[in-house]
Amino acid sequence: MAIQTHILTLVRQHFPQLNQTALQEEIAEVGQLLEFPAGKVLMDYGTYVQMMPLLVKGSIKVSRQDDDGQELLLYFLQAGDTCSMSFTCCMMDKQSIIRTETIEDSTLIGIPTRYMDDWMSRYTSWKNFVMQAYNTRMLELVRTIDKIAFHNMDDRLRDYLRQRTQLAHSPVLNITHQDIASDLHASREAVSRLLKKMEQKGFLRLSRNQVEWLEPLD
């Protein structure tokens, strides 16, 4: 009962749009409170989705792999978000075409997939929540495509670092040049060269496996 009460509190705190009392109580009844350390792969390519995540703490990156096995960062999730692509796999019982991985210690409420379709028809707030999640993620995917198609690597790297520091609520990122290159679908050499250039301009400070962003986080 204590766990259910805690889940109910988290839902009301982080997902106020799910404002139907009966829905909140069902989430508290069937949801599982799960904690994961940073760097944990939650869903991998080719796996079947077992539950829908409602993220209440931490952050998760969602990536896509090309035919050559190289990854591209699609978007980040933070507290109050869910992964709409996971929902698609849930509803259609399809294998995952994305990978989700925690980038810091994270806590989520896992909703078993069997409730997804039922709640869409019974709870307006759940349906609206799912549709809004689709819209948000679609806009982020469009922005990702725009960055690849129309922005140079300098701009993409700067946007990436600003987003990562904002998610971490810290100007210091414990991250390697290879990690950054993988997320941006770029070579490590190119990323290292641009990072050094940005350091010389005073945007950041580099140390071993660490980047300190020196501009305001907004």
C-alpha cells in the first residue's frame, strides 16, 4: 500500500495532465516503480516492449541504428516524459527499432502493455497524454533531421552540449569524445577537433573524459 501511495504521489507530481482520479489510481495499482543506474540499456533493438515507461527522475537517451551499425541520437527524455515510440511497439506488438539508455540514475513507473489500449478508450486524459507525447517527439525528430540537413557540425555539437548540461542541471559532463561522436553520428576525430576549437574560444573546458560548459545554462 505504501508503494501504491508513493506511485500515486509521483503521478500527480510529474504527470498533472493525467488528472482523472480513476486513471491515477489504476496507474498506482498496476504500475511498478523501477530504478536504474546511469548507462543502463532499458530497451534494445529487436526486443519486445514489456511496459510503457513514465519517467519520474533522471534522463534517458533514445537512439536509432543505421544499416552499418552506427547510432544516431533521436531525442532525450526527462522527468514527466514518456517514450511514444515505445508506445507504438506496445500497441502493435512489434520489435523495437530504437534503443533507450539512461544517462543518469533514473526512476520510472512501468505500465504493463496490456493496459495501453484499454486506457485509450476509457480515459480521455490518457489519450490526450499519448497524443501530446507523439506530437512532442515528432517535433523533436523534425528538429534532429533539420540539424543534420541544414546545420554544420559546429552548431550541432554546441546544441548537443547545451542540451546535455541542461538535462544534467550541471555544467560538467562526464562524457568521452567517442560518446559524443556516437550520439552525433560523427567521427571521434572531427568531434575532438571541434571541441578543442570551442575550448580555445572559451565556450568550454576539456579534461580527461569530461567537458565543462562555460556559457550560461539558461
